[in-house]
Amino acid sequence: MTVKVRFAPSPTGRIHVGNIRAAIVNWVFARGQGGTFVLRIDDTDVARSTKEYEDGIEADLTWLGLTWDERYNQSKRFDLYHSAMERLKAAGRLYPAYETQEELDRRRKVQLSRGQPPIYDRAALKLTAEEIAAFEAEGRKPHWRFKLDGRRVKWTDLVRGECDVDTTSMSDPVLIREDGAFLYTLPSVVDDIDMGITHIIRGEDHVANTGTQIELFEALGAAAPTFGHFSLLVGADGSALSKRLGSLSIAQLREDGIEPLAITSHIAKLGTSDPLEAGASLAELGANFDFAKMGRAPARFDEADLHRLNAGVLHIMDYATAKPRLAALEADLGEDFWLAVRPNLKLFKDVADLARIVGGEIVPVIEDPAFAARALELLPATVDASTWSAWTAAIKDATGAKGRALFMPLRQALTGLDHGPDMGALLALIGREKAAKRLAGQTA
């Protein structure tokens, strides 16, 4: 069987780390299996869906490297949903109910007061033709409920193992609202059947819905796909992420300078037995992905880990990959420069400041002019990658300075900073002329 999965976001906002997890897990699983990844825009809620958010979803996925093989808009597929609706009506599985929300709320309160489960009592199935006519005369429009079989629905979950849901303990779900709008379940199942989706992989908050959906697949004459429900993300302290998701949108993380591979590596490995390290590529993430590695405990999303992985991505980035981005920042000083500075980068944009140290002007920091003058006297006529070791040894012999007292004044004079890349590589890149001027206290 060829694996085919889907990611079905609603274009009612920007995608964030919470919902991008479904996209990443589906993508790496499909690619690892040589399968197909479908992007399905869930825009049946026409009032809330916008083209701006739809474009934003595509931009975010593209930036992350999560390319899709097929793409659909549910808003263009209403004919399929209406056809399925009529089939369910004809089969007696979809029935009209006329209760208002207030009436349903009152019934639930009564049920709870009597110690009964607050599930729908199927009163609509007992309506007479006269009662229905009376409701219609009042101007009431029915919502349409799917009649559950009322049985124990079982499936083997990719993450959770053997699962079951007793649909006798559930209300018949509303599939179509009074205004004729389709709710999520019917279009989703119809599309999964029509598109040949083989695996539905999503958060564990959908587990309770799976029994209903399996019954709906079967009512429409189709076998249910394989399901997998992964644990939800929580904060580093175990708290819900819901109040922080705005600042954790993919667009915001991109603006903050986080690398796409850091995000995909972090999310793909969260909640698994794999070490939380940056992957070399999306292809590697796919090749190494395995549902057997996924745990049941909530996955803790720690921004400190994301930033650590971000630095890790930069530290292994080759010059060919970095070159066009260096050029865009006017910081392409060659491969030797990139290899010298990348171990110190936390964000790619930091490279611009390091390029200024090498190729631009800085104001040297000199607290001991006599020490700097002596270092200048001992500076060789030619500097290269081997100069730093011999030069500092000569300064140590001449001044008696060692350790921090030796290296810090030189770093401050040559770079204007207290810390940074390896000074041996930097000195060769800065060159003797600039180094001499800076040791003399000149802006250079």
C-alpha cells in the first residue's frame, strides 16, 4: 500500500507550533515511506476563511520545506459533500433535529441533575409529521445529525496501540448546521475517501472523534484509514501553550531568525525517544522517523531547546548553503570567514556584526595602552592562521601576562568585543594592517 496522508489547516489564522506538528509528522512519515503528502485547505467556513491566511499557510509550509504533492480547497468540493449527505439521508443515517441551542442546554442540565450522561436523547427521531410541520411553520430550520450505530468501535492506533470508543456513550453528532453549513466531520471523511487517504495522523484531542468517523466511513461504504494520535504539546513547565501560540506562529519564528530545519527537527523529535538534535536535512528526518519511538506523555516544547537546535543547524551549515544569505547581508567574506564564525552563531543575522569586525571598522577597546603597544611591537610582519599562537607566546614572555589577562586585552583591541570566534582565524582574516591600527588605538 502506498502511504497517502493529509494536512488540513483552516485559513482562519496563522499556523503555529501547535498545529504545524501535524504537518511535520505527516510529512516526515510520508516521505520516509515514499508516500504522498496532501495539502487540503479546510475553508468550508466561508465567513471566517480568508485568502490572506491561506497564502500565509502556503508560505509557511514552503519556507519549512514541507512541499505537497496534491492540493485542494474544500470550498470547491461542496457537490461531493451534498451527494454524501443525500446518500446518508436515504440510508436513514442522517436525520433532521429541530431543537434550539437553549432547549438542548436545558435538557443537558436536567440529565445532569438526574445523574444521567448529557447525551442527545434522539427525540427528533420520534417527531410526528404534524410536529415537524409545526416547526417548519414557525420558521425553524433543522440541523442534521448522524445516527450512530451505538457499538464499541475498535482500531489499532499507530501511537496508542489498541483503542476503542463506545459510541453508545456519545451524542449523535451534528454534521450540518441549521444554515446548511457543513461542520468539519462530513467534508473531512468524504475527502479522505475521495482522495484515497491511507493514514490519518493527528493530535490525541481527536481520539474521541475517531469512533464517530470510523462509523461514518463505513456508512459511506469505505474502509477507515489507519489512525495515529500523537500527544499534545505543552510548555517547558507542563502548562498549556494556548496563551502563547501567537508568539509561536511560524511567521513570527521566521521573523525572529529561527532556521526552518531547527523547527522541523525540534517538532519531529519532540515526544520521541530520539535525542533532541538538529537533523542534517528533512530527508534524514523522514528516513529516521518511526511511530514506535513516540511516547504517550505530553511533549514539552521548550523555546530554549529550539534556540539550541537553531545554533546547531548554523554550526553545520556549509558555505555553499550560506553564501546567498551572506551576500544578502553584504557579509560574504569568503569560505574561510564563514567557517571561522559559524561556531559562534546563534542566529544567522549575527554574521553581519562579525563581518563588520573583519571587513569594516570598529572602535578598539584598550584599557592598558602600554600592553597594546608592546603587543604591536611583537606583531609579525606577516600574519596567517598560525600567527596567533606564536604571537601570544611572545607577548606572554615579554609581559608576563597569561590566561585571561593575556587574551582578553588582545580580543578587545582587535574586535571590540569580550568574546567571539577563535582569534587565530580572526587575526588572519582581519590582516596585519587593520590589526596594527587597532592595537594603536585607531578606528579601523
